Amino acid sequence: MRLAGPVRRGWLFFAALGLAVAGLVAGAGATGAGQAEPRPAATPTAAPEAPRSASTPDRDTATVCATTARTVTAGLHEFVATMQKVSLQAGQGDLVGAQSSVEDAGAYLIAMAAQLRKDAAGALDMTVKNTIGELANEFDRLGRSLDDLTSIHDFDASRVDALARTMKTLCEATPTPSPSR
């Protein structure tokens, strides 16, 4: 039984997913060309802070977004590398090794989910915190679904993609400047 074709297509899908998710989240959490710089921290006062909203990012949100981006990028790097190993092993007829690597890939997603929960724990913006929690839950679910070679075919990351787009929106949100007259 040779699974090289389907496994190769499977890991190519994972590689594309990894690049897309990491790009969406990393682009949202890092500053660079075409991206707004994080707002400087406000001067501390004795008065309590106003509630934070998803439409007004602050240093906390920028920090949480950057941390989340690093977690997703590192986790998906390991995941994609492991899926490449699955393809190589399956292509060489080592289905036992490929099976083991699929399980390892799932474990990377589960570990990433655990780290995302830690990353979200200190978020002050509840929308950001909840979205990262949902992203963690989805990575955990996907990781647990990878229990054998055939599970690759049923891997559906569309929810991760949608959550990554939501994170990008939350992390890039900036107040709309008033029009000049």
C-alpha cells in the first residue's frame, strides 16, 4: 500500500495552511512596512484604566498578538517539518514511521494549543483573549484528530483559517483618523 501521493498532497496542504496562518497572525502581531506601529504606553495614573475595546488596540494587545504570532509560527514550523517527514517516509514505503510522524505532528498542534492558552491568559482585551482561546481549541482538536495516516484526508483547517483572519483584524485594528478639511 503506497500513500505517497495522498500524503504528499496532505503535507502540501499543511504547508500552505501553515504559511497562511502564520502570515495572518504574524502580520497582525509584528510591525513592519505597511503596518501601524504599536501605540506608546500611556503614562501611568492613579485612576483605573478605562475598559479596553477590540476597536482600540493597546500595548497589551500588541504584545499578546506578537506573542501569539511567535507561538503559531514556531508551532507550525515544527508541524510542517514533521508532515514533510511523513511524506518522505510514506514515499519510501515506511508506513510505520509515517504513522508515528503523523502522531508527532498532532502532538505539535496540541502543544501549540497549550502554549496559546498561556499566551492568552494575560490578555486584557476579552475579544482577543477569547479568539486566541478558540484558536487554541481548534489546534487542539486538529492535533487530536491526527491519529493515523488516513486521518490526514479528513483534516479540515477552515476554522483555523477563519480564526486567523479574525486575529488579524483584532490585532491590526486602529482608530480611524478624522478626515482633514
